[in-house]
Amino acid sequence: MNPRAQQIQKRVLQCMLAVAMAALVWGLLRLKLDGTTYDEARSVLETLRSPWAVMHGVLRSEPVALLIAGLSLIILTPAIRLLLLVGDFFSQRDWLYVGMSLLVGAIVAVAFFLRLH
């Protein structure tokens, strides 16, 4: 693996995890400071059905939306890592690893979309 690409991947993943942790901590603090009960948080959670609704909630610093955004970023971290690896393998013209990485990505995507339906 290219050392420069490895350093970029490391920084991107560190930034993603830092933002995710900040969102989770801020969301938990807001829940505590606002005195939000479990039932109130659950009713807000049911209204956040789309990524756009979550983003609007994050922009308004709503605690449940911040928690969902933080968890989503943590869940997306391996997928971003896989995309960065594909880019690195592609730049090195290592076609075997490009193909294997794309196959893994396709399997994950198919499993994700099958789970949605």
C-alpha cells in the first residue's frame, strides 16, 4: 500500500470518528441538559425517518438527531475505508485487489439493500 495513501486514509478515518464521537457526546449532553425522557426521545426518533430529517435535526442541534448522526458515521466508517482502499488499489493498478474490494463492497451493498426491503 502506498504510504501517502495510507496516511490520507488514516486522517480521513480519524476525522470521521472524531466527528462521530463529538456528535454522540453532544447528543448525550443535550439529552441530559434538556431533561429529555425516554418516551420523548423515542417519539422524536420515530419522526426521523430520512437522512434529510436527521441532517435538519443535527443543524438544529437536536439530541436524538445528533445521536443518530454519530452512530451512522461510526457505521459508515468501514464502508469509507473500503472505498479508500479501492481508490488506492486502482491508483497502483493492482486489478486483483480492486476486483476483490469491489466484490466485497457489492456483497455488503446487496446485503444492506436486501435488509431494507
